[in-house]
Amino acid sequence: MSEPARSDTGVTAPKGFLASGIHCGIRRDRADLALLVSRHEASAAAVFTRNEVLAAPVVLSRAALEASGGRAQAILVNAGNANACTGEQGDRAARRSAEALAGLLDLPPDRVLVASTGVIGQQLPVERLIDGLPRAVAALSVEGGADAAEAILTTDTHRKESVRRVEAPGGSYTIGGMVKGSGMIHPDLATTLAFVTTDAVLPAVVLSAILRRAADRSFNRLTVDGDTSTNDMIGLLANGAAGVAASADGFERALTELLVELARAVARDGEGATRLITVQVTGAAGEPEALAVARTIAGSLLVKTAVHGADANWGRIAAAAGRAGVALRPAAMTVKMNGLTVLSPGFLSDYSEAEASRRLGLDEVVLEVDLGAGDGEATTWTCDLTRGYIDINANYRT
Amino acid sequence: MSEPARSDTGVTAPKGFLASGIHCGIRRDRADLALLVSRHEASAAAVFTRNEVLAAPVVLSRAALEASGGRAQAILVNAGNANACTGEQGDRAARRSAEALAGLLDLPPDRVLVASTGVIGQQLPVERLIDGLPRAVAALSVEGGADAAEAILTTDTHRKESVRRVEAPGGSYTIGGMVKGSGMIHPDLATTLAFVTTDAVLPAVVLSAILRRAADRSFNRLTVDGDTSTNDMIGLLANGAAGVAASADGFERALTELLVELARAVARDGEGATRLITVQVTGAAGEPEALAVARTIAGSLLVKTAVHGADANWGRIAAAAGRAGVALRPAAMTVKMNGLTVLSPGFLSDYSEAEASRRLGLDEVVLEVDLGAGDGEATTWTCDLTRGYIDINANYRT
């Protein structure tokens, strides 16, 4: 089969992947079913939410990866219904949808991964989903990557895709990804739904550890609102279609870059967000201490509202650092806001509030916090907290 | 000295306590200096924030209690400036204000406790505070309890006081309290500023442990926004003026009740809040597990916004429970909202959304969550999250 022109945006940018996004009727008037298929069986890995309440598709996909020994060929995603807290009926619905797709594609059912996102606690209208599958399969194309990226969104305001091309000794290969945000997002429990494809040759046995480390340096450093979904999953398919063997190191580096780009896109488009906030902590005793402080600052509602108000209230940053569970010498701290030093060691703060406010009004705000204690550093991402978040979440189901 | 008629509201309800609240000019046009004095030296105890960034008054008051062996006679509180992250100049300001008051009252400086609340990172205008002290001392009265309760407020919309009268074998005694909220509030690190007086006879040696346990069952189960102040303190003075010895158990029970009432008042008046939310978790493996789940639910922005929108989105409660770090059988959970069962074991939910929405629209919302696993139970308090919180905190300093 001749290879058609490549999409240059998302999951169909790597060779041998097709995708589609259609409306099957789970949501009223918005695409709600995404399909991602590799032309050939691929090595596969995934990280899942660590929430104790697991959605049916999470349980099923984890079992499928175990049964197949890390092989998969298709990923089926629906938006508009999380299929979580839906009991045995929900388990059956997830299984039936995977089996129906496997039937259409002539695959063993355990080569299909499923994911869902949307309202928790309502039964998935699985007949509508299954009825939509033939159309989704018929629509599969290289150009369909963008449609798939659109169909997985919930409160996101736009689709989020990313691509990396990597030069390796044997030639070049490509990594493509798509992700949806944009609430119920918090570190350390995988986060949100993200799907990554690559045409590099990579054995399944290394894929899982690479994905876990890359997720730890990207999505696990992202918080929107401190809540963690029942459905989170990052799925990765490596189909080898480029015929180029990737070095584990090179692939991990490129994958991490791609996931960081997607994670930042999620933060920037967090529910109600007007600004991307990057929190860079340096000078901690070690990386774990830096990460704890960075996460606590990124999670602070008071920091997030102050940035929203373009108020250089660095005292809130210091107070958040102080409750991170890390020993701290407050008088050794330095805080910069988009490059402007607002706190120097010894609690010296001498800056123009007008200039600070101007810098906090930019689209992206970088908060640099140096603890003056060692060499540990870590970066996290979040967004400002606005009336928009309240409006979205006070009326999510209505 | 004859005992004047008792105030029946707050810290001057117990015998032998006087208070005042005046404007000394730290804030523009609002009372900002509160004074609480016992006619005789009292047994004293306090719990302080566990934030690593400690405000100067916290450091000073802790040292004073150590130096005096748990004795104190006066508490001086200012609002409008936290005197936190203010370095040695801030330490000096706290010390000078305590010494100035001690001079006026003819007390050893270590019999004065000081507390501050307000903006972090600005130097306390200590001359204005010291200049105001003679007026504050002159204004001391039994009726001044309400003025003191007013002068310690920040973003609170009204003052918060409480009184308990306790019948003991030797007669009756009284406990009175005042508190300020209403943001930067989160469990386990003492929380906010609260001051409690009693005329019971209680040795200092038992006071500290009693206060710690009572705080653990009240303020440490309260969250408004997950942020913890650099200035939190609960101070307790027991002056023995009633001449009645309190049993440790009876006093602890009454003190806990009083602190719970004050904690609930803080939640109800949380920044921007329109509703008090009580989260009651039962059926956990033990109390620590119940508390972890209750705190996580109370801290969830998605739960708090759903209550604000009167949306019976119980899936968010289940999802929050699932990330509490506690082993959980989701299918065993029951969730009630103001008495209406919205989730039964096996993920059966069959209720009227209209009725649920009506119940969530009440001033107080009780979320009952049974985990179906054991006998552990715990209660926490919080409030809904609204546009008002954003508006207050995006522009706090301006």
C-alpha cells in the first residue's frame, strides 16, 4: 500500500496511523467518538489514573494490555460520558464497544484499548456508540487526526496536538500526540486523556518504563484544580512503520518534550484559564523537595487568583512554599515574576508594583522561586483561577 | 472590684476578662487593633500554624509561652498586616509592640501574646500600633468583647463569637471565644486566628493538651481553600475567676463544642461563600481513613462548585473519595445530600434531580458518604466555591 501524504499535526503524523472523529449521539451536537488505528499491530503501553475509583474503560484497557503482552492496534475514545461508577452494566458496555470495534477491524478484542471522558455516574449509551462504529471506521484517514483530536475534547476550548520528528542513525521517525483537558487535573495519577503514536521501531518491553518516566516529567507536573479523574490515561502505540529503530534514550527525550508541550497546552486551556503559569523551583535540597514546593505553589488557589488579578502578592507564594512539607529557610528565598525580582533573600522586596502587574498581565507567567538551600530543581505548570472556572463547574451537567 | 454585668457573646463572657477594639491606622477606615486582657494572670496555651514560614508574632508568642511556663494575661491582635516575611525588622516590631503593651499594663513582656493577620510581606507600621495602645487600654471593658471580635476580622463579612456555660460540681463556669476567617484556611496546621477565654480554674499543665485535642476535632477539620496561613493561632486563657475547678473531660467537651461552632462559622463565612457544607463520612475502616476521605471531599473544587450550582453531581464526590489515598470499594458507597440518597451500593442512583437541586439550594448542605467498610467516621466543614472567592482574591491587596 502506498503511503499517503502525512498529516503534520497529531497522532496521524507518524507513518501507518489513521484516525477519525465522528458524532455518534452521546453528546447532543458535538463530535463524541474518536478512533485511532495503526495499519499494523503496534507495541503499546499506557499509564492510568491512580484514583481508587476506576472507570470501566480503565479497568478494561489495563487488562487488555496485560493479556496482549503490550500489543495493540486500535484505540477507541468517547467523550460526553465517563463510564465511571456505572457498575457491571458499565463494565459490559466497555467490553461490548471494544468487541464491536475488534469485530469490524478483524482484531482480537485485547488489541483494542478504550477510553472515556465526561460525566461520571451515568450509564454509557453503548448502542449509540456501537451504531456509530462503522461510520468511524469508514472515516479513518490520515487527515482524520484532527477530527479525532476534536472528538475527545470536553470543556477544552480547542484541540491540542503535537508532533516531533527525530533523526536517528538509521533515518528519521516521528512522534505524534493529542490530548484533552481541562478540569479534574492533578499530578501523580496520570492525568487527563492523551494518546501518542510513533512509527519508530520500539519493543513493547521498554515502552512502558519510558512512558512512565516521560509522564512523570510532564503530565504528572501539571495541575488545574487539584482534582483527579477516574478515567485518566496516556496511551502510546509504536508501530515501527518508519523502519527505524529508536534508541531508548533518544525516544524518551523526544517523547518527554512532546508530552511537556501537550501538558502545557492543557494548563493554558485549563477551565476558565486566561494565563499559563509555569512554576520553576530551584535551590531546593533535592529534586523531590523542589517538586513538592513547585506543586504546592501551582496548586494554591491564592497564588492562582493573585496571578489572575495581576497582583504581585509574593507573600502567597512564600506561604504556599511553607506548607509544602519541606524544611525551608524563608529568609533565603528569592521570587521572580516573569524575570522581575519581587523578593530577595532577607525579605528584601523593592520593585515597581506597576511593572510587576504589567508582567503578570502577559499570556504566560513564569514564577521563579529559589530556596537558597541546594541544587534541587523542578518545574510544574498550572493556570490562573477565574470566574470562568466557577461558571463552568457550577453547571457542568446542566 | 465589683464584677460588672457580663457580656453574653464572646471572650468577655467569662468573669475577669476585658477587651477592646479600636482603629490605630494600619487599615484605612476599619478597626484594626484588638486587645484582650484578664484581670489576673491566667493559665495559657496556644496552638500555632505548622507552616514553615512563620510570622514574627507566632515566633514571639510561642517563645513567650515557653518562657512563662504557660502563663499570660493579655493578647494583642492587629489586622491589616500579617507581619510575616518581614525579617528582623518584623521581629523587632512584634517585640516592641508586646513590650509597649506590657509597659502600659505593668506586666512582664512574656505575659503578653501577640497575633497579626493581613497582607504578608509588608512591614508592620508599628509606630501607629504603639501609638494606639493607650487608647486600646483605656477602652478595655466587658462590653468591648464585640469590638475586639470586630477588629480582628479581614475578609470576614461579620464577627464570630461563641459562648458555653458549663455546670460543674463546684458551680458553673463560662467559656467564650472569637475567631476570624475567612481565606487561606486548611486543616492540620492550626487554622486562622481564634481566642478563647474561660473563668474556670484549670492548671496550665493540662491546658495545652486539651486545646490541641479540641483544635484537632474542630479547626483542623475545616478547609476553605486549601491554603494555610503563616499566622494561624488559637490562644486560650483560663483565669480561674469563677472559682470553680473544671474537670479536664468536661472542659474539653465544652471547649470542643465551642471551637466546632466557631469553625462552622468560619466555613459559613468563607470568602465568597453562600453555603456551609458539612461532609460526614461513615463506614470507613477507621477514623483516620474517614478523615482523609472527608478532607479530600471538602477540599475538592469540583465538589464545592457543584454545590454552588446546586448540581447533585455525586460522581465528583466519588472521584474525590477515590483520590484520598485510602483503599476503597466504590461499589459499596452510599452518598446522601441533605438526606436524599443519590447513590446506593452497586452504583444505583435513582432520585429526582429537581428534588436534589432543591436540597442543595439550602443554606447548609450536609453531604453524607458511607464507605461500607467499617466503623470509622469523621466530619469536616467547608463552603461552596463561588465567583465571590475569585473576586476577593484576585484583587486582595488593591
